[in-house]
Amino acid sequence: MRTSREMRLISRPVERMPSDDDVKMIKVVVPDPAAGQVVVRNLFMSIDPGSLLRMRDLSKVDIPNFEVGAPMWSDAVGEVVESAAAGLSPGDIVWHRYGWRDYVVADASHFHQVDPALYPSLSHHLSFGLTAYVGLHVAKVRQGETFFVSSAAGGVGTMAGQVARLCGASRVIGSTGTPDKARYLRESLGFDVAFDYHDGIRQHLPDDLDVYFDNAGGSHLEAAIDALRPHGRAVLCGGVEEIRSGEPRAPRNILSVIGKRLKLQGFYTFDHPDLFPRFAEEFPRWVRRGEVVIAETIVDGLENGLTAVLNLLRGRYLGKVVLRI
């Protein structure tokens, strides 16, 4: 009889960072698969700021959140170990959204089979390349434009800066939290300008910024609004400043948005399924050619998942953070 550890949300943190009292690891029996179901053993799962965001009540903003008392979830990659469904067999590698547990039993339709040879590591199937790809197409980055991304050394930011270059951006600028990360962005990922935002933001930005990819919100968005040229565009992907503090972080220069006729567009990756086939064709090729580097930090152990989320928000990691289960 198989047993599985799983993390459940016990209480919602309100205007604070979560603690060990907010989650609980329990052991459950893994049932045999019913007709049409498979049993998957998780290998890697995604660690991202959304894990903290989903601990809160998001019913007013149309973003799915964790349910109190229920298992948490996130993107994950695993191996099919038992199958009662056509199309998936033991040994197949699949992507799904049942992270935060050792095993999952669900209908085969909930799993997407992936090619284990597509990337150097199975964990690379959890990169935020797709998120960056969709955001850049929403922004319509064009040849010769100047592009700025916040949280540039994170999972989305490292992808957005590199893919923006491949979309034609002539100048790529990134903000991050330490001088070492800024150096990595310049020397390893080809950013033209990368800086530690603790030293200030606005002075590092040109006055004719074309596109801003926002992962931080707050002071970053405010600085970008000042720097964007008339009719410039900003795509809003995340809000690390607000997630970290638990308090709203609004820019104070909305009149500039009106005066410069700026476009600020929020987006959700899975609203754009039409882009998925194109991404599946282009992105792995870029990685194989070395045109895109998947920066990654791997943390071991399901029991360390919450700590990994908190350390991510504290800026202690580089690139995409993945938990090896």
C-alpha cells in the first residue's frame, strides 16, 4: 500500500508572511486508479510567488486560491507508476498541476505527457519560459525597442530578458536585488544594463523606454511609468512588492499613464492557448542552441517547500526555483 505526504493549508495568512502554523504535512493512503485514472509519482514541483498569493482569499480578483483544509497545488513533473487509462503507461513523464505532494491519482486528462529528452533536465519543463513568451507577445515587442523587466534574476525575469532579445529588442534592462545577480544578468544572460534596485530605479532607466515587463509592481511600476515614452506599453505579470508586504502597492503617477496614453495590460498565461504550439516549437530550439539559458535553483525535500517559498520572496535564489521531491 502506497502512502503519500501532502501539504495542506490550515489557515490563511493575512497581511503577513506565512508560518509553519499555516500549513500542515499529512500522510494519506494512495488509492488504486479507477478506470481512466493514473497514479503519478512527483519528481519536481514549481516554487513561485504565486504559492504565497494563493494562500490568501483571492475570490475578489478572479484568481484561483488554495482552499483551507485541502491540499495545496502547483505545477509539477512526475512519472506515471500505474495506469488504468489509455494513452499513458508506467514510465511516462507528465506535466500537471498537482504539486505539493508525493503522489497524485487523477483522470489521465489532467496530465500532459512530455518528452524527457526535450531539455537537459526534467525540471526545465517547469521553467517560466511560457509565461515570458506569452507576456512578450501581449506586449508586442518590436525590432529595435528598449525593454525593461523587474525581478530580472527570477524565474520569469531571466526568461523575459532573453526572449525579448530574440523578439528584436535592441536594449534589455533588468533590475534585481543584489550586485552579484546584476553581474550574472549582464555577463551570463546578455542584459545590456542590470542593476541593484536598492540603489534606486529611475536613474537606471532611459527616458524613451518602449516596453516594461512588470514582476514587482509598486515602486518599479511607478519608475517605469515615468520612463515610458508616449504610447509605451507595460505588461503586468506579478506583484512581488505587494505579495511580500501583504499590503497594496499602487503607483502614485497615474496621471502620467493618461497624459502619455500608456497601455498597462495584465495577462494570464493560460488565456492564450493559441500561443502554446508556437512556444513548443520555438523555445526548446532556443535552449538547445544556447540562445536561452534556463537559470535554475533546486531545493530538495517536500518538507522544505514553505521555506523555499519564503526564501524566494526574500530574494535568496537565482532563476527558477524548483523543489526536488
